[in-house]
Amino acid sequence: MFEYDPVLYSRILTTLTLAFHVIFATLGVGIPLMIAIAEWMGIKRNDPHYTLMARRWARGFIVTVAVGVVTGTAIVLQLSLLWPNFMRAAGHTIGLPMFMETFAFFFEAIFLGIYLYTWDRFKSKMKHFLLVIPIVIGATASAFFITTVNSFMNAPQGFEIVDGVLTNVSPLAAMFNPATPTKISHVIITCYLTAAFILGAIAALNILKGKNHVYHKKALHLTMVTGAIFAIGTAVIGDLSGKYLHEYQPEKLAAAEWHFETESEAPLILGGILTEDNEVRFALEIPYALSILAGGSTDTVVTGLNDFPADELPPLWIHYMFDLMVFIGMYLALVSMIFVFFNWKKNWNAFSRPLLWAVFAGGPLSMLAIQSGWFFAEVGRQPWILNGIMTVSEAATTSQHVDIMLLVFIILYTVLGITCVVVLRRMFKNNSVEHELEERGIVHHSKQEAN
Amino acid sequence: MSYEVVGITVLWTFLYGYLIVASVDFGAGFFSYYTKQRKKNHIIHNIIQRYLSPVWEVTNVFLVFFIIGIIGFFPDTAYYYGTALLVPGSVAIILLAIRGSYYAFATYGAKESKWYSFLYGATGLLIPASLTTVLTISEGGYVRIDNGNVQLLYGELFGSLYSWGVVILAVVSVLFISASFLTYYASRAKDTNALNLLRKYALIWSFPAITMGIVVFFLLNKRNPEHFQNMVELWWMFGISFLSFAIATYFIWKKRNYGTAFILVMIQYFTAFFGYGISHFPYLLYPYLTIYDGFTNETMATALIIAFIAGLLLLIPSLYLLMKLFLFDADYVEGKKSKVL
Ligand code: HDD
Ligand code: HEM
Ligand code: HEM
């Protein structure tokens, strides 16, 4: 029925692998920071609850790291197998940060091994805390380096093409391209945000299930305070990302906003549907907001879709991806700020069931925002793999059998994903917080309020 | 030395590093599974766990480093090998994925499972077998290129004696390297029972390892006479390799100097691996690709080499710390230090 098209299958397989990897990668970047904060609080407040928190988070973390590592290895091999032409060009131009990323992994892997097995080995707790710092640095550095590669794909620079040959390469210019600042900061802070919300969701769920140990309240409070900070940061940097798009990838912004006519005082369109003749229906319009997002003032002229060659436009459904991401961003900021505020007002109840449910929902939603954000960014770059330089179909493999490989990898990721969840659940069910507190002889603090 | 030679030397060294650390890891997985079947697992279980737990992730990074490095230094390899290796490469990915994640699931998931340990043991032998396909293909004759399209000739690959020889060599080498390292580790841990069993394994696999080395050497003569000729010219390297093997086996047999014996095994494989690599020079893929055609531009090469040196300055102290805490710390090795997570 279908004609075999290696380009299409390669795209689907790449999407699948990246979307699966990024779940674990995001946690892999974010959770070390949360572990570090918890362990630090444990030392500073001399509170064994926080230390136990760091310990339990680290134990769950290792399982997600394992999946992150294997899927990451899959990506590197797969990029060469599926996009040989792209990797050849990338090797010439943007190989440096990819190479440096492996050092970041190395660094992180070594200290992770040490950290996990030295909890009770040093006399001074501070010494053990110091071991988590290289893990945080290594994880964030790997996000930094790989995101420069992705920035380069969006705003390639640092080389010249003379008669089809790449020359005059400047690896640093390629690495620090116009997309780099906003992209890196947005990716890294959303990793932190998501990690905070996933851990917060677990704490909220435990309290909802009726566990009332103060440990869970402390965990929730810690994750929501950090979550609120990261959520505000995310929105600010997200706004800067919009300004970047306006300047360097206006077609992506226009597609995200279904913005057809070039004009100033452009409105922001939320939701809605697009009719056959490109009319927007049932959408919420916020006047001037698109001009403000793009350039910071109402009189910014935003280029419309009609002014771009039709064959260079990304699919218009990325509008929904963008809206979903922004909506979730607002939601996360709101929920975490409400929680922190309620908790701060001593006589307001921050642990009411509706609020706990709202916090819990934030966990899966933040991961959904990561996914929709990436879909928006990557699909919005279509048809290019290297914006303006190389299209996706030029880059793809010509190999047979990509379809079978796709099937095999679908099975692999399904099995891995399910086992990962099962293992994590069993790990924490068999060894509940209450049980572990008792086992380690940590006394119950009489103070019930977390702060 | 030209940039090309520096680049390939760095990468080859890392591949050698992977060969050693991964062999220890792969073999350990197999021994662990095998002894479970024979109900002897309690004897060596602790030794294997204590060594592997802190280092498994580091092993994987060696491989990633090699792949990223070769794409950085020799971007054209991505094109040639990338297209040809879709299926074998994907098989290797899947095996690596299963192995890595199920190891973590079994170790930290707090439940012993026959199924996990089977996966762990079986992948330990299948991964080296699938990864060596790359070395086999590099000898030439297994890929066809018509007007820019690279194709792997499966019939040729599966029907050739040489390619099966390499697979068997890889598997027996893994078992030999692993057993000789674990013998040393058990002797440091003063664990006599484990030592006796592992020493037996090391001796059992020593003979097949060296025999297959010699067999593959002669099979290559038929496959790629030019490469074979170059290897014969480097006879002294393979001589050192054989000598190291003989002394190492002698030590293990005589129950002494296990540490030296393992270092000699490392030398055995170092000289053989570099002898093979140097004689392969300058081809990355006979007869299509040499290190000179596929090289990256000079600016990138300089940048990569600088990054490499800076990276090493960061890594060597960290690796030293890792080894100090887990390999050379007698109390840890003997299991006297708690290893609770
Ligand atoms: C928890 C996840 C999350 C949340 C809440 C947000 N984002 Fe986001 N966004 C991402 C996660 C993300 C991401 C997954 O990290 C992306 C995908 C590619 C990238 O560079 O970052 C991204 C990309 C991305 C881009 C495209 C950049 C590009 O293609 O170069 C823009 C314009 C925004 N975001 C803007 C926003 C705004 C205005 C938000 C309002 C609060 C927002 N994001 C919330
Ligand atoms: C921006 C999105 C990405 C982020 C934030 C990210 C981050 C991470 C993290 C945190 C890990 C787990 C490793 C660990 O914790 O030690 C990981 C693994 C890995 N990632 Fe990704 N990654 C991203 C996308 C990619 C892409 C596109 C590639 C391929 C070029 C890639 C290559 C790898 C590799 C090779 C590993 C395994 C490394 C190892 O063996 O330790 N990542 N990544
Ligand atoms: C981890 C974060 C990332 C995610 C989740 C992600 C997601 C995606 C998605 C969904 C696509 C499919 C787009 C389409 O087919 O229309 C895609 C394409 C692609 N991305 Fe990314 N991407 C990430 C980062 C990167 C990075 C850092 C690289 C570079 C090393 C990269 C390389 C590619 C390639 C080669 C394609 C295939 C071409 C295409 O179909 O557009 N991605 N990615």
C-alpha cells in the first residue's frame, strides 16, 4: 500500500528515539540539582529528612539515568545510521561541542559511581555533598553542549560553502550562534523546572494517599519553592526565545501563530482551528500580544506566512504545540506560586486536596510541555535539517530496512519504558519512606509544619 | 605527526580502552549467568557486584567517545559506515540498550530475576560479536558502492570464514580478559573460593583465545593479502603479544603475581590491537576510504585536539579517584565498607 520511503521512516524513527530519550535526559539534567539542594538543606539545617530525600531521589535517579544513557547511545549511533549526510556536514562544522559532550558524560558518570557508593564512607557530610557538584555540572554541561548542536541546526553559521565544499570553518562561531543563548537557557531551566515538578508530584501523591509524615510535606515544599523560581525563569526566557525567532526564524514564529499578513500591532492567537482557506476560527485573540512577544513593543512588524515561499513553510499544526507549552508554563508558575504563598500564610492550608491534585497534575504536564516544546522547535524547522542549508530529504539515508528497524525500536522502547516504571514502583513500594526512616533510626520531628 | 595520525591514534587508544573495560564487564555478565545456572553463583557474586556497580556507566562512555570522536575527526566515516551498518548497528544498539538498562534494573531494582541475569549474560557475548562486524567490514569486500549508494553484502558477510573467525576471537577474548581481571580482583579481595573458580576460568579460556588469534591471522591472508603482508612486517609486535600471553598464563597457572599477569594480558591485547591498527593504516575502509580522504578541516582538528587535552586533564584525576576508592581501596574490595546506596 505504501511505497517504501527511507526519508519518512528515518524521520519517524528519529522522532521516536529523541522523544523517548528526552524524557530521561530532562530528568537526568534536572534531578541532580534537586538532589544537591536537598543534601545541602540536610547539612545546613541538620535535618536527616532532607538527607534521606537526597538519598531516595538519587536511588530513583540511577534507574532513569540508565535508560537515558542507553537511549542516548542509541541516538548517536542512529544519527549516523539514518542521517549520514547530515552527520558528515555536522562533523565538519559542529563536531566540537558533540565531542565535548562526551567529556561531560564521562565526568558525570565517574562521579555518579563514586557518589552512590560513598554515602556512609566519609566522616564529614560535607565531603559527600561535594561529590554531587561534579554530577550537577556534568549533567548541565551535557545539556549545554548538545543544545548548541541543536542551535546550530536552527541558525547555522561559522563556515562557508564554496562549490559545494565546506570551508573556512570556525568551530566556536558555529557553537555560539544566534540561537544559542536563548535555546540553552530555556532548555536547561525547563529541565530543572520539570525535575522539580515530577518530584513534587510524587510528594503530593503520597500526601493525597494519606501519608502524613512531615517528610512528604518538606519534600513538597522544597520542590514547589524551587519550581516557582524555575517557572518564572522559564516564562522570561521563553519570551526571549520568541524574540529570537522573530529575528532569525520568522517563518517558525508565523507558523506557530497562524500569522498570515505582515503587519504591526499583531494579535496573539490562542487555540482555534484553521479552515480550508486559512481562516482562523474559534480562537482567542489577545490584541498586540504577538508584536510584544516578537519585539517588545506594539508597533513591531511581524512578517506573515504569505511572505515566505510556500515550499519552505513548516506544517501549521505546530501552533497547538506552542500553545500547549505556553499554557502549561503559565499553569506551573501559577500552581507553584499559590502553594508557596499559602504555605507562607501560616493559617492558610497549602495541603488542601484540590491544590495537591493541581500540583500532582503539574508533574505529567511539565513533561508534556517538554515534548510539545521540542516538537514545536524541531517540526517548526521543517523542511530544513540545517536551516537554509540542507533539507531533511537530502540528509537522510538511502538504506533499505529502515521500516523494520522502526518496528524493532518501537518494541524496544515500549519494553524499556514499562520495565522502568515497574522497577521504580517496586523500588519505592518495597521500601517506603516511613519504613526507611525507622530503619535508619531517624527520629520523628515534633514540628509538623514544613518550612 | 600529522593531524590525521594524531586523530586516529587518539581514537584507537580509546577503542583499546573500551576493549579492556568492556571485556571485563561483558565477561563478568556471562560468568555471573553461567555460575547461576550451575548453582555456584554465591561464590563469585560479591566480587562481580562490587567491581561492576560503580563503573558500568563509565564503560559505556568509552564507546560513545569513540563514535563521536570518529565522526568529529573523520566525518566521511559517518557516510560510508553509517549507510552500510544500519542493520548490524541497530542490532548493537538494541543489545547495548537491553544490557545497560537491565543491569541497572536488576542491581537497583532490588529483585533478583533469572530473566534479567540471562539477558545480562547473553548480551555480554552478543555485543562483542555484533560490534566486531565493523572491523570485519573494514577489510573490504563486504560493501558495494554503486553511484554513491553504499550497500552491505549480507551474503558475503555471513558466508565468510573470516567474519566468523573474528566473531569467535572476540567472544573468547572477552572471556579470557574478563577472567584474568576478576582473578586478580578476587586475589586482592582475599576471597579464596572465588579466586579458585575464576582462575580456572582464566586458564580454560587462555588457550582458545590465543588459538583464535593465530587462526584469524591466517584467515586474513585470504581475505586481504595486502593487510596481511603489512602485519607480517610488524611481526615483532605480535611476538611481544604472544610472549606476554605466555608469561601471563604461566603466572596464573603457578598461582602467583595475578596483578602482573593481568597487566601482561593488557599488553598482549595492546600490542596485537595496535599491530592490527598500524598495519591497517592508512585505510579506514579498504579500498574506498583512507584517513586522508575523510579528514575534517584543520581548524576543527586543532579544536578537537585542544578539547581532548583539556578533557583529559579533567578526566585523569577523576578516574584516579574512582580507582582509588573502588579498585585500590583494600577495605572496599574486601567488602568491609558498606556499599548501601
Ligand atoms: C517545561 C517545559 C516548557 C515550558 C513550561 C515552556 N517551554 Fe518553551 N520550550 C521548551 C520547554 C518549555 C523546550 C522543550 O525546552 C524547547 C523546545 C526546543 C527548545 O529550544 O526548548 C522550547 C522552545 C520554545 C521556543 C522555540 C525556540 C526555538 O525554536 O528556537 C519558544 C519561542 C518558547 N519555547 C517559548 C516559551 C514561552 C513563551 C513559554 C511560556 C511560559 C514557554 N516556552 C514555556
Ligand atoms: C537537549 C536535549 C538533550 C538533553 C538535555 C540530553 C541530556 C542527556 C542526559 C542528562 C543524559 C543521561 C546521561 C547521564 O546522566 O549520565 C543523556 C544521555 C546521552 N545523550 Fe542526551 N540529551 C539530549 C539530546 C541528545 C541528543 C540529540 C544526542 C545525540 C547527539 C544525545 C546524546 C546522548 C548520549 C550519547 C548519551 C549517553 C551518554 C553516556 O553513555 O553516558 N542526547 N543525555
Ligand atoms: C533532545 C531534544 C530533542 C528532541 C526531543 C528532538 C525532537 C525531534 C523531533 C520530534 C524531530 C522530528 C521532526 C519531523 O520529523 O518533522 C526531530 C528531528 C531531528 N532532530 Fe531533533 N530533537 C532534539 C534535539 C536534537 C539535537 C540536539 C539534534 C542534533 C544533534 C537533533 C537532530 C535531529 C535530526 C537529525 C532530526 C531529523 C530531521 C527531521 O525530521 O527534522 N535533534 N527532532
